[in-house]
Amino acid sequence: MSGCGRQKGGSEHSLMGQAAMDSTLVIAMLGDADYLNPVLGSTVTSGNIMGLIYPSLLQTEFDTTTGLLNYMALEKKLRESPPGQAKKTPRAAVARRWQMSADHKSITYTLRNDVFWNDGKRIVSGDFKFSYKLYGNPVIASARQQYLAELVGADKGRIDFDRAIETPDDTTLIFRFYKPVAEHLALYHTSLTPLPMHRWKDVKPEEFRHSPLNLEPLGAGPYELKRWQQQQQMILVSSRNSNLPKPGTIPALAFRVVPDYTVRLTQLQTGAVDVVENIKPEDFTALMKANRQIDIKTVGLRAYDYVGWSNIDQEEYRRSGKVKPHPLFGSPKVRLALILAIDRESIIDGYLKAYGVICNNDISPSLKWAYNNRITPHPMDPARASALLRAEGWLPGPDGILQKQGRKFSFVLYTNAGNARRNYASTIIQQNLRAIGIDCKLDVQESNVFFGNLQERKLDAWMAGWSIGLEIDPLDVWGSDLKKSRFNFTGYVNPRIDQLCELAKQKMEPTGAKAYWQEYQEILHRDQPITFLYWIKETQGFSKRIEGEELNISGTFYNLDDWRLRPSAALTQ
């Protein structure tokens, strides 16, 4: 498959011709998007592409000085932009302005009347209400149900959409909450990406995930889908009538699936592709020496890798709905032993080098106002790890593998194909765990299969990563209501975490919740629901024929609609 990918990529590029090359940006992806439907899509790849296709109620920008997220409508901002920082244009926002009620129990948006779906239908307030009903429908089971947790009726177990979201006319959209909600969280929770009601209204909830419309997204952003050859490539073309904020500058974008890292690197070096994410630091020098028209750009810290442990017996939960500790990973002491056994510094030194930072929890050091810098990272300490396991009843068997009540401490650690960094880390983790008597087998799955199994909670142990939200609101990952917290793959249940998240939401200014988030980080550090490995300074390979790119913590493709391509004749080797 990798060989086919290399041959296909090279031949396609050579056959495109000079004019096509100068009008098409080619991006190599590790795996395909899972969905191009914002109600369902949950991978970073899907998010990057959907951000180019669909409209947004608001726009955001990140203040690197404070670590706070700012929200912008066409005519209003939550706070003024800091001087000297890259500014996101508010022209892509569907909202003209908003008004928070004095009691903080409702927010009213005034929408623009000059924005349209690609089929010419105007974007109206009804599209947003319709879409929120989809996000909240338990049959559809969107991973973003927690965004609706403050709407009227949610406290009684069922959102009253007639009262919770009102659309008195096409340009007025009102969200009502059952309790006071801080303005920044109200903006965050009410700006989920909409779908066009006229396109989706006849699709039944039980058919939603499998509807053919998922392959034919109707959007309003700077790009629209031209062709999607699943597991091969996706072609987007500039949407000529878009004013959210405008048609994409580059005429066509090709997102090509290239699972093999070496093939991706070769294609960047030969000019077959223009962008490759997550280049190994050790490859920088040779890559730029081989092709002087390649640049390496760095963004972070937003993404981290982790090892996930199923805290609960998932089979029992699926069968009876009861939360029962997992026989291997159910004890916090066992999970603490696991992180003490793993040499995280060795992974960083061997692969990420200066581009990795030890990770203690899921609040990034970039979120300066909330980050708890008093936490001391767990060191590698195999002797203490063994003592903890022994105290939990895990003793060496005849073959040296730990066992308890006749059960061996043996499991399969899954990860997704094509990620060289995780392959490297998982091999070290396997060796580290074997040194304390744990049998860890490794298995690699195709990316969409892997993430599908993860979302369905079919894996006991896995290695994956998160790109965190820049607004701290982690209930969708750690909330104890496992039916609503669809990203809580581990089944971690801790009522104090729920309580801290709710207490933080009650603060009208985000910085007022700092003490709650500090305690939250200490609990995760103690309980180790997952093994947090390292924050990543993402290193992206770019062709120098790209101009106008602005990479920041918001993402590699933050302003992709503004990128330009220099004519290939202007490039010299």
C-alpha cells in the first residue's frame, strides 16, 4: 500500500502539469477524515477540513500572553486583541453581534443576512436550532453533547428545545440556560458548527450516521468538496461565491492519504506534496539539504500523546450499564505504577528531542493562567512501580510475568498506523513494562478502524493523542456520565472532577476559576486515568512555494484560505 502511495503520488504530480501544480496545494495526511459532518466528525484531520467547508457562528483568536481565548463576531469582540499578535479576521463569522442578558441566563445573536450555503439558500437562525437538536439527539450520540449541558431542560435530563433555543426571525438566534453561564462559556458552547436544515431535515436520526449526505457536505466556507476517494485523497476547490470570509486564494487543495512516514517524507523532498506534518527532528537537516525549497515550521504546545487504560470493565458496562473496575487497570495505584515504569524522558530524548515536553495532565503550559506549575512530574522509578503492583496483589509467575488470582498481567497496546512517533514510543513502553513483569503486546490498526474502536470503547489499552480545546471545558473527556461524555474512552469516573468543572463554570471570568483547575490537575496527576506522556512542539514540513501562512497554537491550517502559491518557475533549487 505504501509503495502504491508513493508511485501514485509521484505520477499524479508529474501529470498535473505546470499550471495545475501552480494552482493546487497538496497536503499529505497520515489517515483519512472519519466524517465531513461536524455533528459526527471527531478527528483532527476531519476538523481541519470541516473548518474550510462549513460556516462558523463566531471566530476565535488565542492570546499567547495570557493563554485566554477571544471570541469575535463581525461587529463585536469579547475582549480587545493584544497588540502585535496575529489577528483572525471576523469576516468569517455568521454572527453580526451578540448580547448577554444581565442575569447571564440567555445570549442573543444577531445574524448576518448576506451569507449563503453553496446551493444559494440563505443561512438562517433555524439552521442553528436544527443542528443543536442533532447534537443533542441521543440516537445520533454526537461526541459534543456536553456543549448542551446548560440549556433549559438539561438539568431535568431532557433539553426543552422549544424554550432553550428560539428563532423569532431568520437573523435572531436566542439560547436560554437553566442557570447563569459565564459569557466566554456561553460563546463557546453556542458556536457549534451548523448543518443546512433544508438539506438534512428529512434524514431520520437512526439513519444519520450512514446517510449518503455525509459524503456530499453542503457548506458555505472558503472551500467546497469536489471529490472524496476514501482512504486515498480528498479534493477541495475554492468556493467562488463564499463571503465567509471569501473564496480560498489557492484554487484547489488536495488532501492525500499517505500512511507511511518515509513515503510522506520522500514526497515532500521530491515536491510531490507541499505539506507534511510531524517531521522527525532527526530528519530536518537531511531534508532541507536535499531540497532547499523546504522549510520546517513549529507550533505548540497544544497536542500531547498518552497511553489510555480502560479504567472500567467495558464489556460489563456494555452488557449491564454498571461501572466495574477493569481487572488490570481499574486501580489508580496500578496506573501510577505504570507511569513510574515508563521512561518518558527516553522517548523525548530519542525522538522529539527539543520538541517534546513532559506532560502531567491535559491543561497545557500554553494556558498560562490555569496551568499548575507546582506539580512535579512522576519520575521513572521501576522499583517503586514493582512495590505498588506487589501491594495490589500482582506477583511474579513462573515465567516472570506478574499474575493475580490466576490472571496474567498481559494485554495488547493498540495504536494507529503511520505514526512513526507513536511506533517509537510504544516499543520503549513495551520494553519498560516487560522489565517489571508486564506482558505488553503491540498492534497497529488502520487509522479510521483504530479511532472507530476507540470511540466505541472496544480497546483495553491504546496509545493516541489529543489536540486540546483552547477553552478549558473537559467534561466531554472526563465527565462521569459516560453516555454524554463520548470522549471519555477510559470510563474514568470521579465525582470531584465533575464538581470542579461545574464550580469553574460558575465563575463569570475564566481566571476566577484558577483554583479549581489547579486542583483538577492535581487529581489527574494522582489518579492517572491515562498515562500522560509528552506535549509536542509540532514540526511541519512546508514547501517554500507557499506564501502567507501563519502557524500558531490554533493550528497548522489556521489561515489556509489566505495561503498563496508562488509559480513554480519562480523557485530555484
